[in-house]
Amino acid sequence: MIRVTPCGAAGEVTGSGLYIETRSTRLLVDFGIFQGGNQPAQRSRELGPVDPATLQTVVLTHAHVDHSGRVPLLYARGYDGGVVATPATFALTPILLEDVARLDAERTADPIYRPEDVRRMHQSRHLRVLPWRQTLPLPGGAQVTLHDAGHIMGASSAVLAVESGGRSLRMVFSGDLGPPDVPLLRDPDPPQGADVVFLESTYGGRSRVPLQETIEAFKGILEAAARAGETVLIPAFAVGRTQLLLFYLAEAVREGRLPRDLPIVLDSPMATKATEALFEHPEVLDADSRRLVDSGQLARDLASLVITRSAAESKALNDSSEPCVIVSASGMCEGGRVVHHLRHRLGRGDVHVVIVGYMAEGTLGRALAEGAGEVEIEGQVIPVRARIHVLDGFSAHADHGELLGWLAAVIGPSRRRPSVVLTHGEDMAREALAAGIRERWGIEPLLPRQGERLDF
């Protein structure tokens, strides 16, 4: 028997973690922190069924903290085993996880974990660097292979071959899946064949606005604001979304829709490091993006890019009346430098705030996206006079049809149907995706809650 217990992201989109147990195996696929919603800090301190003393391996699909954020907590509680991920993922995890430790230490005298726990995780003896499509034996007799998930740089879907009862069960974990045909990153590479599939469902039941429409709307906002001498503020995830936006900002400059001398400000230390990491890992780029980078065209189009290095430089932006485009983290507006930009600029009518990603329930970003007339920031009630634009088409998550297309590729022509477990989605999204799977294949997907044990 193989037992799998969700440690989060079951009826929600944060806290991803799946704990796998057999007679000889104890391993985790992801172990992320919780964001938004009810008591995220307290929930992020909990290990659930995981015992660090008996845990053998952590397989990390990608670096986003809702998938990686509790891994240092394992080391703080005594775990001394390895972490498996792609080279590009390990380029990002120190950046993101040290930021989690730093921000938590600023908020409380008893942080979830400390920077030394992040460093302990990244000791060379703990890292199991695994390029895509290579297979690695794991303690306890399992094997893992990673496939490109196309979500952010280094993101993977994991295939585990796990022994139980004299046979090997092929378990596929989608991780977070990106949409196909998006600039910068390569398209997802679905594994072929599965006995059990754990499929994310963030955008279940939703069809994204066609990407070209979203790009055109984005460039239209930029062009109108530049013409009127107004500022554009973009709260963006530091990893993935920021780099994609810089690509489209460069394209707008190249097309003459933005003045070449208009300051484009990257105001996020984490996003800056992640952008540098992206170009240190050309293996994750698609062919067209590699040509733009190698020819120097992308650098020429971003000649007006300003990178703020200090908090003082960031705060000085609020004293300037000059128009500019500011890209700042965090994407859900819950922390980072974007918070003080919103506090200073939401009350101004000459500011455009462009929401370009998913906003979890209970976050400031969600309130803005839903049209709040006023919001509370750092204890201060701020009227919302800035123009709020919500652009869904930039999501780094596959939509309903793309999730079904990925699952179709995994199932392939085989008449044998796998078990399907839907994770990483709010309940309405999971139920909508379940209906699509039921209609297409006759499979009744499982929709477990956190802590519910699934036996295969």
C-alpha cells in the first residue's frame, strides 16, 4: 500500500505538500508555506504527519514559496536528508527562502525559521541536482524523474516510481503547470503514462483571456499613461511574472509604444536577483527569447531600466512626480516594497495599478482586484482613487482547457485510466475541473482535504 497525505493546497492554493509513505519510503513532494486566509503564520509552523527524523527525501517541483517555503523548517526541526530539484530551481530557492526568513524575523520575535536554516538546506551534501528527463534513485527504493512544467524557471512535474506490494506504481505530480506558447520559457513537457496523477487546479473552470488580448490591453495602459504623464505601478511576483513583464515592456519600447527614455523601475531586490538568475540558466529559455538575449536586442530595448538597490532609493520614488513604470514585489501586495508604493499612490488619480496575477483570498491584492473603495495598509485607511486594471491573461498557470490538454498527454492512447487527485485549487475550481475530467474520461477525481489520507 502507498499512502499519500496532503499537507496543504487542498481546497486552496497555498501550502502545497504531499507526504508519501510505504513500508520502506518516506518522502515529500513540495512543502510550502501558507499565504492569506486564516492564520497563515501558525499553519506554516505545522508539519502535519511529517516526522523529520524518519523523512528520507524532499522532491521540490519549483521554487515558489507556496511549494518550497516550509522546507527550511524541516531542517530547523532536525531533518538531515536531501532535496531534489532542477539546477534553475536551486538558483532561486536561496533568494526566496532567505526573504521569507528575513520578513518573518521582522514581524515576530519567534520566526518560523531563520536564515541559518535556509543555509543548512543549501549545503552541498543536501542538494540533489537533477536536470529534466534524468532519473535519480531515492532512499527507500523509489525513483524520480523531472519534466519541464513551464510555470517558472526550473519548474517541474515529478514522476515517482514507488514500490509497493511487489509492483511499481507510477505517480505523476504536476506541480504548477504553465500555459503553452508564452515567451521566455519552454512549453510544458508532460510525462507519458501514469497510475496516479496529482493535478493542480488553480484555474479549473476558467478560460484565460487570449494572451494577445492581454498583451494589447497591457501595452494600451502603458501607452495611455505615458502620453498623459502618469505613473504605472505593477505589483508582480518576483519570480516569473516580473521577468515576463520586462519582456513585454521591452517589446512596447521596440514597437514605439513607450518612449525609450521613460524610466522603467525594477524595485524589488528579490526580483532583481531572480532576473539575473534567469539569464544565468539559458536552458530554461525558449528559442526566440534566447535569440533576443544573445543578439543584445533585449538589453537595448531596456536601456532605460532602473534597478533600485536600497530601501532609500525605493522610498525616494514616492517623492518624485516624474512619470515612470514601477514593477515591484510582492505580487499579492502582502509584503515587500510594493506596500509602501500602494500606501503613497492609491489615493492619487494619476496612478494606474495593474494587477497581473492571481490574488489569494484575504490579501490586499484580492481587495484591490475586487474593486474595494478603500483599503487598510499598515494600520492606515487609504481611499482607492488610482485606476485599478485587472489583467488575468498573464497567469503562469495553465487554464481549464490547458490542464485537460496536459492530462490528455499524460494519459495518452492507453485505455487504462489513472486515478486523478486534484490539488492546489479553491473548491469551485477543483469541482469545475473534476466535472471536465469526468465528462471526458469517465474518471471520478478525488478532492481531498488537508490531512486526509489517500491509500493506493
